[in-house]
Amino acid sequence: MADVDRVARMAGDADRADLVERLDRARARLLAEDVPVAVVGEFKQGKSTLVNALLRTEVCPVDVDVVTAVPTIVRYAPRPSVRVHPVDEQAPPIDVPFERLREYVAGGEADGGRLRAVEVRLDRRLLRGGLSLVDTPGVGGLDSAHGNLTLGALSLAHAALFVTDAAQELTAPEVEFLERAVERCPRVVCVLTKTDLHAEWRRIAELDRAHLERAGLSLPVVPVSSFLRMRAGARDSAALNAESGFPRLIDALRRHVLGGADTAAVAGVRRDLAFAVAQLKEQVGAERAAVVDPAAGAALADRLAEQTRRRQSLAAGSASWQTVLADGIQDLSTDVDHDLRERLRAMVHRGDAELDLGDPRDTWYDFKAWATREATAVAVDNLLVLVTRAEELAREVAGRFDLEYDSLDLDLPAPAAAVATVSGLEVRFDRSSVQQFLGVFTAARVTYGGLFMLGAFGSLLGLTLAAPVGVLGGLTVGRKLIRDERQRQVEQRRQQAKQELRRYVDDVGFVVGRDSRDAVRRTQRFLRDEFTARAGGARRSSEQALAAVRRTAGMRADDRTRRAEELDRGWRDLDRVAERVTADRGIRAVP
């Protein structure tokens, strides 16, 4: 932060109000942003208790019959407060009494409306450095729709604490979930809870490490006891606190999460600081060369004048980067839309195969869960494709400016928001019991008709065995007709189910496609404005450098010497700042 202030002062001295404004905006974003750490895992693994133990306060409700229903975000504030966020993102957040926190977290509703999240602000030392903890609802099966929703939210988190208790070793679904989580959030810590309840926790920890190693995951496994941590706080016992295992977990959070926090705001400050330093060095370097060697001033002025003309054309609407951006946005939109269609088409094919395996009347509940899970996976994966392609486009456009791409702060949609919209859709397979009864009744009527006709035919011929043969033949025909009718009804339900699946997939495509198109338009506007500002800054730098070089032509010798010393000091200061920015130091302080 000190480097930002120092470079801003230098920009002000150099009459670069545009750079000062850019650095002020970056500073404001950094101060307003925190470092989110998601606490994820199955139900009843001790996630809420872990958050309470980390903060040494009962902030997340914990009980046998209490389950976290909505994400609970805990961040720093000088005074405690609770704020609930409705599902409707257009609705403003609502401040509520702290005493009702348990009700909102467990119920997930406020004034009859569903909640998107509950935000708790507390004055805790661990939170003062910008860390925020997100206690997520249990995923209810790591391959469920909620599991995919959690995976989508991990893309927005800086780190994740995966919570599993010491009752058993990691299961195959947990390891698979961790593999997918690491793809979206590289900083993951596996926390083994409830070590005070299970004597074999050390063996379980070793088994968990072995499972992770076989899966190619290099993740730390930190055994902890929330009970001992809370008891240590009550008794002010350093020994109990050390035995709880929390000091190691807190150290990992401070050093590897906060210390290496490369959030969007941090990356933005680093990018803006590097841009400002480069612009100022160009201006200082040109004036410095003219002061040291007055004879070269005229040639240097000619080069700067030509550079100014080129940069003016770069800021024009017909510049090559504008063409690259327009073509890239069109390709981006096409690629994302094609990816979504392919994923949804594959989902329909898999759904048809699932429905053909049984009777939808019996498998409807399981199939509904399957369809919701697949739809959320499609939404998350499609948005990740959008993020990846947008970054590639930003990198390509940046190349036109001879700039290195460094995580532009693109306004892309959160996967969790799109998935939450999709998960609200329903798959309903209507079954008409009247139609089923009429079908079987028709088959039974045909059976009776068969009995009557065979019996009558036998009587006409005067056969003694006609009646038994008629009964046997009629039953055979009737049984086959009933069996065929039941199979026909199963096929009818399958067709109804497949039609409903296609309706559901169409709704998913509409929702996710709309979000993707909106995100593409926002990306185009952001990249256009961002690189237009960069082109304007580069042009301004050339103009200022040219004016400075021309001013040196009329300087006296002693003024040149004094000015050269000032420029040398400024150059060295800019060099030191550039080294720190390159080494990723000094942007965010660790508490």
C-alpha cells in the first residue's frame, strides 16, 4: 500500500492526473475487498463448530437438530452486526437483530422470503487482516446438485477448508470432490475434525494422506479438536490450545492464504501499479536522457513525436486491437454457446438412457435428483469455459499493446448465481391413474370376450372339451394383452418423462445462455474501456515526455545538473517499486 501512495505522489508531481485517479481506484478496491475462505464438506462433519473454534465465539449455530441452510459469511467489523441477503439480488440486504442469527442460518428464510446468504460482522483478530470465513451448507452428497453448487462457489473463493471428521478415512466421493475443488481453488486445506472423540485419529490422518497422495493431490491434512480449542479459551490454557491443533491451522491461514492473497483487487493493484511505473519511467527516462546529453535532445524529440502519433492512432476506433476485440468477442460468444449446446445435448442422451432402464413411475425421484445434478454441472462447467476464453481474449488484446496479461478484473458471472437459478427449476412427470385403470380394464374386457367367443364356438361344434379349452385360451390371450398394456403404459411414461426432460433442458439452456450472453457483453465493454484507457495513458505519457524533453533545451548548466540528480532519485525509486511489484511484495500486509 505504501508503494501505491508513493507512486501516486510521483504521478501527481509529473502532472499525470490520469495515473493518480487510476491508483486511487485500485486502492479503494483493495481496501473494500476481503479474502474469502470457504468451509466445505458433508453434513455434520463439524464445519460450523470449526468456524466457531477459529473465532473463539458462538457465531454459527450448532446442535444435533440444527443444519446450516444458507451460506454464513463471517467478516471483520468494529461492531457486531447481522445482515441477511434475499435470493432476489435486486432486493437490498436487511439488517436484523443478532439474537435471531440462529433462526436465519437454520431456517434460510426472513419474513417469508428465501435467503441467499447471512452476513455476520465481528471484531476478531483473525478477521482484521481481510480474512472472511464462509460456512457453507452441507453438500448432501458430494456429487449432488448442492455439491456442484459448492464447486461453483469455490471459483470465487481464495482458499477452501475441506472438513472431514476422524470417524472414518476419506471416501472415494470425497477424494473426487477434492480433485474437482483443486481445479477451481488451488489453495485447499484438508481439516480432520473431532480428534477428541476418536482415539484412532492419527491412523485416519495417515490413511487420508495416503488417499490424497494416490490421487496426486498435495494437500496438507491438519487434525484439530474444536472442543479442546473452546475449552482452552475458557480456561486460558496454552497447552490445551496447542493440543487442539488450531495453532497450525491458523498459521496456515495467515501465511499461505492471507500472505499469498492474490485476489482480484490485489491483482488489479499490481497491474495498475506496474502500468503507472512503466509510464512514469518512460517519462522520467526521456527527460533524463535529454538533460544528460543535450546534443541528443533534438533526435529524442523527433522519436517521441513519432511515438505520440502512433499512440494516437492506437487510441482511435480503427486501431488493430479494436478489430481483434470485436472478432474475439464474436468467437467467444459462439464458442460458449456451442459448448453449452453440446453439454445439454449430451445430458439429454444420458437422460434418455437412464429412463430406458426402468419405469419413470418408480425411478422418478432419483431421476429428478440426477437431472438437477447434471444441470448444475453443465452451468458450472460452461461458465468456467467462459472465464477461460475471456482471459485468452484479454491476453490477445493485451499483446497488441506489448503488455503482459495479468489477471484483468473481468466482470464475469459467478457460477453459484447461475446454478442457483437453474436449481430452482423442477422436473415433474405426471401420471394418470385413470388412464392406467382404463388400459388394464380394456385388456380384461378383451380377455372376457375371448372366453365367451371360444366357448360359443365350441358349443356350435358340439365339442365336450370346448369350455376348458376356451377358458385356457382366453386366459392366455388376456394375460398377454394385460402384459402388453402394462408395457405400453411404461413406454408412454418414458416418452412423457423424456419430453419433460427436454422441456427442463430447454429452460436450463435459456437461463444459462442468457447469463452467458450478458457476461460476454459486459466483457466486451470492460475490455474496450480498459484498453482505451491504456491507449490514452500511453499517448499521455508520450506527450508529457515530449514536452519535458523540449523544456530541457533552454536549461542552464547548473539547472541541468540539479534536474539530473532529481531524475536519478526518481528513477531509482521507480526501480525499487518495480522490483517489489515483480516479486509480489508489499501489496497486502499480513496481520
